[in-house]
Amino acid sequence: MYLEKLRLDGKVALVTGGGQAIGLASVEALAEAGAKVIIADRDGAIAETGRDSLKAKGYDVDIAIMDVTNSARVNEVADEVIAKHGHIDVLVNNAGIARSMTPAETVTDEHWLNVIDVNLNGTFWCCRAFGNHMLKAGRGSIVNIGSMSGFIVNKPQEQAFYNASKAGVHHLTKSLAAEWGARGVRVNAVAPTYINTPLNAFVKTDAKMYDAWIGGTPMARMGEVEEIASVVLFLAGDAASLMTGSVVVVDGGYTCW
Ligand code: NDP
């Protein structure tokens, strides 16, 4: 009875930025649970590589080339998914950029707007486009990838733009959950700590920063993509049927200190 609630047979799911790292692991988790999954990434080569790696594991996933900052394209892909599959049940808003290590007083307009555009605006365009179809169907589950940076200020790297964008994602999650809760659409978020992905590659050349990250983490390690994907899977399906507006912190204890 309980394990069955994690199953997503017959469901259709789309993961933005799904071609690699946390997104790709989430695609695999959803596919393993039985969903038909679409990788939506801005880079066709990354999307294809992700799809091929899952094909090798026996999962037949689709791809859509989509930049989340392009709301017209997001609407188009949402319509295409409905035309092809008839419904969309799960949306994972994972696409995000960091562009860390820039002190606030030196941030350019372009830098600020770019991070907000991908992380916050892009998340909203996708919630709006796919959420409309979910609302019409009276069911759906949206999982936004926020960050512990939406709760705390990371150190030592400066990234006010990123932290603000992720705090925005968390409150957007709660706002949409409140608006859509009675209409069958749940909206939750995951707030990860530092995860081993290309987004964090810059720390590999900075032992001092790495030590600060690990020293600030009770579990004394970074996370792995699978440790976020399993929480995405939980939130996506009926195992989390009473959850909406939750921001689930998955941080090895980082926000305890
Ligand atoms: P990666 O950079 O490894 O992967 C992100 C994916 O999103 C890439 O395929 C990237 O494509 C794609 N992407 C970027 N911009 C867009 C866009 N405008 N439209 C569509 N796709 C886009 O990131 P992670 O897996 O590390 O992070 C995934 C999410 O998790 C992000 O939202 C991030 O903020 C969040 N997060 C990550 C943490 C970490 O420590 N890694 C910690 C906390 C939160 P391309 O390569 O072409 O840019």
C-alpha cells in the first residue's frame, strides 16, 4: 500500500534542465517509478546525452529543447506535451544557474537579471504554462528546486542574486500552493545543500572554500544528485498527497548551525 504510492505508472512528467546532474537524476527517479518523462533543456546536445544515458538503462524518455526564460517557448512545449500525451501530471522546475562569487556591489544589471530570469522568472513561466493544464485536469504535482540559499547566506562566496532568486522560488511555491491547493494541484519545493554537480565545479579549485562548505555541514560532506532525486520522487506522487507549500530542506544539517 505505501510503496505503491511512490509509483507513477501512466503519469507524464517534465523536468527542466533535465539533461544533466540533479535534473537527470530526477528524470531517472521518475522514469524508474513508471512515468513517461520529458527532458526539457536549453542545450540539445546535453538533452540528447542525458536521454541516451537513460536509454542505456532501459528508460525511454523524450526530449524538448526549451529555454525556461522564453515564456512563449515554454507555453508551446506545454501545448505540445498535452497534444502528444493528453495530460501532464508532474513538473519539476530544476533549471537554474548560480554565477557565484560576485560581490553585490560589483554585480552588473546583466548578471542580476540573468540569474533572476532563469531561476525565478523561468520557474514561474513553467508553473503557469503547465499549471494551467493541471488546473484544467484538476490534478498535478509541481516540484520546484529551490536551495538552502533561500534560507541562509552561503559563505564565503558572495551570491546575493542567487540567494534572493531561491528565496523567491520558495515563496512562489507557497503562493501557488495556496492558490491551487483546493483545485487539485500541489506545489512543493526541495532546498538542497551543496551537491556534486557542474554548477559547483568552481569549488574543486578552491580548497579553502571547500573546507568552509564541509566544515559548515554537520554531515561533513557534499550531497549526491540521487539524494535530491529521491526527495523529488517522493514529492511528485501520492506518497506526499497531503503536502503542498512545503519546502523540504535536504542539506546534511547545514541550516542547523
Ligand atoms: P547544473 O548546472 O549541473 O544543471 C542545470 C541544467 O539546467 C543544465 O543542463 C543547464 O543547461 C540547464 N539550464 C540552465 N539554464 C537553463 C535555461 N534557461 N533553460 C533550460 N535549461 C537550463 O545544475 P545542478 O544540477 O547543480 O542544479 C540544478 C538545480 O538545483 C538548480 O536550480 C540549482 O540552483 C539547484 N541547486 C543546486 C545545488 C548544487 O549544489 N548543485 C544546491 C542547491 C540548489 P546548460 O548546461 O546549458 O546551462
